Amino acid sequence: GVGVKVTRERLDGAVWKYVARGTAVRARSKQRPTNLFSTDKSGADVAKLMQAGWVPVSLMWGISVAIRHDDYITRLARRRWNQLNIEVPGYTDLALHVRADARHQLENKVARYGADSAVVSDMSLEMWGMACQSGGEHDHVAEAVIVGTGIARFHQDAGPRTDSLLVMPLGKDKS
């Protein structure tokens, strides 16, 4: 599929609904890829990639979720943050951890699918607090999501062609 858009919606608590919508495309030529692929790139972007020697492999993502208890140092920094607008190291550590892990998840998928690299189209980071079961203390949860298309090189060109696709046949050639 080309132009695949992935949406997500929180249904209930920690339950998520993911929906992927796109356009199925089939080549009319005798040479076709051995494997089908999906990408969130438009048809024009896929053409540019292919002109530059790259072929989409698959829509890929890296998702990481982590939870961190607000310990004494984090609670102290949070109180000072309200007065001085300083960094809260516990939250920074949590954000750095989930971002790095999401990148690692994406890198693993790229390797597993035999792609050489990925073109990232969306990255998000969400953090929220939740009450501990032990009483008045808090935990913080962070979720990092990276979405992109894995790509593989199929030929080396003298230089990348980044101009747009100039001709797109819409019907039978009448010349």
C-alpha cells in the first residue's frame, strides 16, 4: 500500500486501537517486486525514492513505554521546578530512555526486514503521571513512537535525483 496513514485512539485505560489506511497499487509491468510493501510515503515520494535507487520495504515503527517512580530526588526537583523552572532529571532520564529504546526497536525492525535504512515520518513522545497504589506518591509513564518506511538500495546512481516525477501516464498511450 502507498500513502498508508496509521491512526491510534485510546479506547479504555491502556487499550489502544490502531487503524492503517492506504491505497493498494499494482505495477502493470512484467517485473514486479518479489515482496509486497507498505509505506506512508505518497506515490510521488515512492517514485523519487526509486529514481534515487531505493525501494520501500515496509512500513515500520519503534514503540517504547516505560514507567518511573517519582523518588525523593525527583519530587524535590519537581517542587523546585515550580519555583525556578529547572530541569527535573528523573523525567529527562525517562524521556531519554524511551526515545533511545524506540530507536533501537526501529533499528531492529529495519535489520529484520532486510532494509538498509528508514525514512522517518513521525516521532512522538507522551508523558503522564499516575497515582501509585501505595498512597500519595506518583509514578510517571512515558511512551515514544517512531514511524517510518524501511528502504533498501537496489542500485547506485551517479547522484540522487530529487526532482519530482514529471510524467505520469493516466491511460493507454495514444501516439
